[in-house]
Amino acid sequence: MFGVGHERLARSRVVVAGAVTGIVVLVPLPVHAGTPLYHAAVQYAAGSQPRSVVTVDVNGDGRLDVVSANAGDGSVSVFTGTGDGTLVPATSIAVGGSPTTVSVGDFNHDNDPDLAITAFATPPAAPAVSVLLGAAGAAFNPPVTYPLALDALGGAVADVDGDGNLDIVAVDPFGVSVLLGAADGSFGAAVRQPVGTFLSSVSIGDVNGDHDPDLVLGQFAGQVLVLLGGPGATFGAPAGFDGGVTPDSVAIGDVNGDGHLDLAVADFSAPGVAVLLGTGDGTFAPATSYATGVVNGMATHVAIARLDGDARPDIVVTNSGTHDVSVLLNEGGGTFGPATQYAAGTGPFAAAVGDLDGNGASDLVVANSGSADVSVLLGVTPNLPPDCGAVTAAPNQLWPPNHTMRPVLVSGAGDPDGDVVVTTVTGVTQDEPVLSVDDPEIAPDAQLGTHPGEVLLRAERSSSGDGRVYRIAVTATDVHGAACSRVVTVGVPLGSRSTAVDSGASYDSLNPGQPPAAWRVGGRH
């Protein structure tokens, strides 16, 4: 299943879910190596015991908003985003029961996001899924309930029957229920399929490449169950794969870039995350486990998203016992580095990813069940390197050739972030031989200046050649250590009306009598 980026809603048979996330199509810009990915968390009050959270543009203003499902008071909290990474205080909507997940999709094709809420029933009410159709602004219509046989632990939405309308899949401790959607945003009666015991979550994706959505269920008994989809919203018998001690949440994404969907499983008891690489036929290789915290970490939720700006999907896990989230960066080939922890609120239960402040970096939103709030961890602004495209040398020609050392300033490096840039001369070569240091009159032919980007060049050339060309190598570095490089030329022409021609030979102007480490075209004349 797919998450929500800047688009209000994704258009696909496998679409949008919140607490049970899969691929997030956010592609942030690179962050400089070694820089923390996230700023300190900022808390926003939600309802009691938020257990699920999504990011989506609910009011159509082009800015991501946040919706949490709150188990303690039977509500959802809607936070509108300002576009700078802050949220407006939440509006609470009563939905009843004890909500477990919130999923989002456009159920009635009006381009307004709609919500599907799974919940434990509060007696005497019966188990049900609540659907809130979106209205103008950030408003939602009153919830419409659709009965279920048993209380739902989780849910997801996707077009499972291929008719162009989104459907709802809800998981209870012993089976899954499918509610087929109509074009007007209503849903048919739930059709339930018994599966097994101790089920905990549901995610949706096409794991065998046949274009029919498949179900992946977390099972607290120690397995991940895969139900391959068939025509008309039918699903096959479950196939089990080892997913750790107590698999809780499952995310789906292609983490090794082979075109096949893989699984990341939050293991509540380990605590950690298990990664199962997909083969493309609906089966998975044995799990590789990664630690996400201390023994009492209690990993409750996992999401797959690009977090550090490269092309590889990373993993984020909420750790309820240690009150933080773990970020595991993809190191290529479906392997992940050690977890880095970022503090959240008390008892984080689920996380969503999106760019709340529009700076190109991924932000995290965490539902904290214990502290009745959501945490926003803004991504560190990606640092763009300096631009050396406009770097020039002034003057770019030395005349007359009177043997004197003349100052030349190399400048013009820019920085798209507006950072201060320091230009450094890293080397100078020339296409005529440098005489021995034993001749004090004319050697060396270049010296580094006292100012950034400054170099002193000797106004000299052979009287029998076609002029001398100096090549000045410079590096421009910003305050974050990112850099660009360029080589600019300065000529000493044969005559005042001619232009120096680079012969291709290369000699080190800063070290008289010593050619560079590798002589280039031409060698010594």
C-alpha cells in the first residue's frame, strides 16, 4: 500500500493507508553525511491514546496535514499544517469505540480525502468500521458505520477487486474482512475470511507481480502471513514466513531495488525489525533481523520511506518502551545500518512520513499513546553543495611579460542555500617548463596568495612559443563541508594582440623544477 506525499491522494489500485504503511513516494534531497536527520520533536496535543497517524492534504491547500486515531476517547484528531512544519491545534471528531487505525483514500471520487477508521467496539455497540467522507476545507461528514464480525485490530484501503473504487480490508485476531467500495463512497457488507490466530495488522501490496493486490498480515504467533490476491477480491490460503518473535506491524516496499516488493516487520518482543526480501513470486527469503533499541523497546510500528535523500528506501520503527523512534538507513542490496534513535513522546505507537515544511527533507509524525499527543520531527534541511559554474579568474591575461609576480583572484562560486563559501586554490600548473629553484630571478612561477582564492602568477612566457597558459585548480567549500571544484585558466600571450594557446603539457607551477605526479599530454619539451 502506498502513502501520501504532496499529492492530495495517490491514484492506484493499491492506494493509501496510515498506521499500516508501505511505500512512501517522498523523495527528499540529500542531507550532508554525518548530519542528524531530524530536529528535536515538537509535541501537539491529540485525543487520548493516539494509536495511528497519517499525513495527507485534507483541505487542498497544498500543505500536508495530520490525522490521528485516538483509542482512549473514540475520536480522530485533525491537525491542519501551516506549511512551515507547524500544526494548528487539533479539531476533534467523535467516531466511537476505541480506534486502532486510520486509513485515507478518495472513496467517492470527489478529490477530497476520506477516512476509514477501524476500532474496538464499546458495548453495547457492535464491531464496525467507520467511514468519514471528506467535505470542503478540512471538514468531514458524520461517520457512517459498517458492521464487522469481530473487533478490528487494523485496516488498510486498496482497490482489491479492480473496479476503480477503493475497498476496505480489516483484520481481527482470527481473520480478515473485505468491504467492497462503491463509486459514491459507500461500502457493501463485510465478507470475512478466517485466517489463523493472534493476527495483529494488515498491509496491502502486489508481492507476486500479477497486478492483483495481496494481503500481508502480522501474526503475534511469530509469522508473517501472505494471502495472494485473485480476481474479484478473492484471496488464497495463507502462507507463513518467519517474521521474528512477535510480528506486529508490517511495511511493504522494494528495499533492494530489484523490482520485487520486500517486507519490513516490527518485532514487538525482540525488539527490532526483520527484513524479508521478496522473490517476486509471492515468497520471501529468510528474515534478516536488525536491533532497534534496548530489550524493553517494544517495537510497535514500521514504515518504509526514503529518509536521507538517496534513492534507497530506509526504515523507521516506533519503540513504545523506550519512547523513541529508530531510523535504519539502507546501505544497499537490502541491508541496513545500525539504528539511530530520536526521542518522541511517551509510548510512541505509530509513525507517518511526509514533508510538512516543504524543504525537501522528510519529516516524521509520531502518534504517542502514553502522552496523548503527536510528535513532529522536522527533517534537517538538505544542504546543497556550492556551484562552481560561474567561477572565473581576474585578470585572465597577464601583460606585459615582465617577470613580475602578479596577483590573480579566483572568485564567483555561489551557493544555492545562501551559505558562506570559501574558495581555496588547490594547485597551479602551466604548459611551459618551470626552471630550477636555483634561479631566484624567475622561479617559482606561482605562489599562493594571502586571501582566499588568491594566487600570484609570474608574467612570463617563452619568446619562441605560443604563449603560456596557467591552470588554476580551486575548490569552493560551504560551512557544512560540501564542495565543488573547477579549473580556470590565465594566459600570458606571445604578443599583446594574441591569445595564449594551451599546448597540453603540464608542469607544477608551485614547485619549481618538479613536474606534477603524472605528466600529462606532451611531457617535457
